[in-house]
Amino acid sequence: MSKIFHKEQLAKAVNPKFAEMVFKDSKIKPKFSENALTILRKRYLQSGETPEGMLERVSMGNPDWYNMMARLDFLPNSPTLFNLGTGKGTSSACFVFDIEDSMDHIMHVATKIASVQKWGGGVGMNFSKLRPKGAEVKGTGNHAGGPVAFLKMYNAIGDCITQSGKRNAAQMAILNVYHADIEEWITCKQEDPDSLSTFNMSVEIPDQFMNLVTKGKGNSSDRDIETFNKITEAAWKTGDPGVYFVDRAERDNPTPHLGPLVGPNPCGEVPNRDNEPCNLGSINLLNMIMIKHDGSKGLNLKKLDETVRLAVRYLNAVLDNNQFSHPDITKAAYETRKIGLGVMGWADALATMNIHYDTNEAVGLGKLIMNIIQKTAHDESEKMCEEITEEEGMYPSWQEPAPKRRNATVTCIAPTGTISILANCLEGSTLVHTVEWGKQKIQSLVNKNYSVYCVDESGKPTIKRAFDTKMTQKKAPVYKVQFDTGVFLRAILLNIQNQRHNRLNQFGYLQWAGIYRV
């Protein structure tokens, strides 16, 4: 079994000047809630480790990074908390693989996903190059099983190998809308959901297809429209498939000379090249709110700037001290040095300031925050490049006219499922789905959870105004609000949108077509 490295060893590996630091002189007590402590003990802490010990391990000897995480201003993706400093496992949350149309490569990818999941990562895969079901396999006299058959094989691998023994396998499967097996792909989870329990399903849709079915450009066929309707109906019924607008993603590919983006990771927020990992972390926006001189609450710009800069340097250090399960992944990771700094607690922050989620005020503030994060992260990445020396500091695959930075990308808004619970805030940039409580539980809720931010200091309730949810929000579609606040990102902004069961036609057109048009 691999040993846990002492913080002094990690500190020296990252930066010799940190090696002699004494944590007890500068560290603060972590602000984890009772719920967070329960989760930490169950899934995150090493044997005999305390929450303080975990933060010491993952902060690599830097007291500023330790305190940033202890205050819950920022947390990295879960595999960093699981594995960094233990000598085992990876610190990256997810990986993306392309599948070539040969049995050798299909099994090669199977080996890679098994090793990735054993080390604690999720996997996204693109099946579009595989020949359709029933196609002849030359030289064997046999016929191909098609993408869905191999999808079930990869699902079985995920069932057998949990992610580092700490959580169930998470996989994303992509197929191009023009593939001959697309109808089977769209409905396969409806027919046998248990056989694909580890997968999110998505359809890769190019501009050509969307122009045909939503704008009337070109010669749209009945089959195109029928396929579009089947996608929307299946998504309404089961949540699968999602859609991946491949041409839109490719227009923001920061390294097109290295090849196209293969597809997104399991949760859908990061489109990557073949073998690229996701190296993610999130800022808790709730902690970026301050009480102003007039007693109102607003954004603490100074703290946000400082947190972004610390987080960018931290994510780079995590990448430098990361380990990967396959040399192809290692090569891809360091060619581009992509990191993804995002946010969580956006709905909490708005509730704290008594701002409705779907108002112009909220959208304007969201744009301001994401613009600040993007520009500040770029600036810090450029500074790191200059400090190391420009030639060595740039990510190795850099080419003009790209800006001279340490990282090809710096931002991404992930779902932050468990780390948002650890940070005692809501997920990513999303709304709370709905709110329910019993009368006898109100005081506990107010004292410990979300509604503490919805009652002002004099005790006057503002719950009705502040508690926007996905069930009550009306003025603008959630995807439109989130797009407006995510326009500064180089990766995808994740949105998990729950649908009302009596609005199929409106969902089909307004949601997918609406998302495409913005």
C-alpha cells in the first residue's frame, strides 16, 4: 500500500520555500458543517486522518491554500481531496477518450477506462467512429454489434470497478446524430436502463442538423425532424439523451492544431481532446458576499480577486503533482495544462442579497462575476508564465496567435455535487430544485442551512422573495440566465434542467432549440 506523504515532503516538492512552514502558526480551523464532517469521514479522509490533516495534505505546505480551503472559499474536485499526497490515485475528476473502429482500439480504451475508474476518475467517450450494427467485419465473416453493444460492455466495466472505491462509476457516451444507429442510441436507456446505469447519454449535433430542423435552412427531411422529436421526447421522459453541439464547442477549441475536441466529460461541462483530463476547482460565491457600510450586502471584489489568483496557482500545483494511469493521458494533460476554475453557491449568494435568480439584476451581476473570474484567472496564468520564463512557462503546445499563458484554458463551471455540500452551499450556478420542511424543523433549518441567508438580522422573513427554485422561477428560462452569466467561459457551463411532465412540446422546441440559438 502506498504511504501518505508528510506535508513537509509535499511542500518541498512544490516549492522549497514552503518546506519549513509551521502550519500551527498560521492555519485556521476548518468551517465544515456537521453534514460535511459526516461525508468527509465516510468518503474523503484517510485512515486516522482528521479534516485538518486532509487540508494540510492537499494544500501542499502552503498556508494560504490551506486557509482558503478551511474558510470554504474554494475547494478542488473530489479526487484531489481523495488522493493528493497519498501516493496513489489521480487528482483529476474525469477524462475523455475517442474510440476508433477496430477491436484492438475498442479494447485499448476498455483498459484505459478501467485504470481511470480504479484511480478515481470518470470517463467520457465518443462512439461515432464505430460502424453500425450489422455491418460486415472484413476478414471474419462476422457482423458488427454496433455502438450500443460496446456501450453495454463499457458499462459492465464501470459496474465492476468503482471510482477508487469511493463512488459509483460515472461515464458519458456520445454518438453523432447522423450515425445509422442513432434511433437505437436514443431509446436504449428506456428499454433497459439497468444495463446502462453508469452512463449519461448524449447526441452529438452539428450546426447543419440544427439549421435544418429549427431554422428551415437547407432541405430538412422528415427523418431529421423525426429524429429531433425522438431526442426531445426521450429526454423529457428519462433525462437521456442530452445534446452536445459539436460545432459550437469546436469554435472555442483553444488548440485546434492538436486535433478536434472529442466530446464532454461525464457531467458535460468540459469538452476535451482525446485522453485529456479535467483539473477542476470551484469558488464559493456565498463567501464572496460582504456587508457594506450602509448595511446592505454586495460582492467583495478584493476577496474575489485574491481567491481567483490563489486558486489558479493551486490548480497548477495540483496538475504538477498529479499522476495519471496511462502515458497517453500524461502527455495530453501537460501539452495544454488545462485547468477549470468555476463557481458554486451562486443561488445562495443571490438569496443573501435578496436578488431573484431570473432578474436583470442577477444576470448583470453574474456577468460581472464571471468576467472578473475569467480576466483575473487569465492574468494570473500570464504572470505564472512570465515568472517561470516565457519560453518554459507557456503550455507546451502553445502557438500564435494564442495569448502567452501557463494554461490553455482556465475556467469551467462544474456541477460541484459533493464539494458544494462540503462548502455548505448550493451546486454550481444552479437553483435549488425545491424546498420542503416540517414546522418542527424550521429552527434547525434556519440555524444550519440555506434559509439562514434568507432571514435578515432583525428576524423579518424574506424567504418568499429569496427562495427562487426551479419550480417557481418564471421570468426567463434557466438556460438563458446561465448562458448570459457563462459567456466568458472557455469550457461548458453545466446545467441540469428538470422538466415539467406536462410540457413536452414546449420543452422539445424551446429548450434544445433555445439553448442552440443563444
